[in-house]
Amino acid sequence: MAKKLAQAGLMAALCFIGFALFKIDIPVGADKTAFHLGNVFCVLAALLLGGLWGGLSGAIGMTIADLVSGYATSAPKTFVLKLCIGLIVGLVAHKIFHLSEETDKKKIAMIAFLSSAAGMIFNVIADPLVGYVYKKYLFHVDQELAAALAKMSALTTLVNAIIAIICASIFYLALRPALKKAGLLSKV
């Protein structure tokens, strides 16, 4: 349990760094969106630690990043969406395809890619929709403006998703052998 908690803390820190430090803010009127690497580590955490621990790592790390880097109003939405990303990636990787038990390198690569894609497809759909509802009903933003902001968010979310799928899969494939050899690869 202590090992898993330490790994989750490390992944939460990487999620924080991926958003807080490796981002490009894009002003959209009075609001903003960002290209960032936070989702890379959220997905990687779920591949390495499983859905719950990976999702919590992403949710906690990226929510804290929101709070300290000018996105505080998005923090509750971020927590829920990143937790869901982790749960979906973990479900596909570990419950459906049993990634941690797989030994064939090609299958491992395919599972990592498909699992990452499943979580990011969810995010590409959910982030703009939740953002629209969030802005329209919580912050009482005009419907047309909320729709325009959702469209901008959809574009940046798609770019972030493509980067996350590719990078998380590559990072997982690079880290897996070393973590397995060191006895640090979690059995999920």
C-alpha cells in the first residue's frame, strides 16, 4: 500500500508539472484554454497504477495545478474529468485486456494505445460538453458565448488528446521493462 501511495503521489506531481509548467495558454475572450501535457501523465498513471489510483493521481495533480495557475474555476470539473479518464483507461487496460499480465510486446503496445485512446475519446467528448454546461448554468454565461467557448475547448482538447495517446503509450512502453525488472510494476 505504501508503494502504491508513493507511486500515485509521484504521478500526481507529474500531472501537476505537465499542466502547470508545460502548457501554452490560449486567451479566448475573458476566458482561456490551454495546450498542455497534463493528460499524458494522467493516462500514464492509469496504465501504470490502474484506473482508481491513476485517476486519483490525475485528478489531484491537475486540480492543484488548476488552483495555482489561473484556472481555479475549472478545478471541480478537472477533478471529475481526470478521475473519469483514469477509470476508463484503467478499465480498458487492466480489466478488459489484462495489461499487467500480458507478455507479447505487440499486444502490450496495442493495449496501451487502445486504452489511452478510450480515455482520451471520453475527454474529447466530455470536456467541451461539461464546460458548456458549467459555463452556461453555473456561471450564467450567454448561450452563444458558452457554445463558442466549448468549440475552442474542443479543439485544444483534441490536440491534447492526440499528444496524450501517443506520448503516454510511448512512455509506458519505455518504462514497463525497467519497472518490471525493479519490481515496481503494479499488478492491477
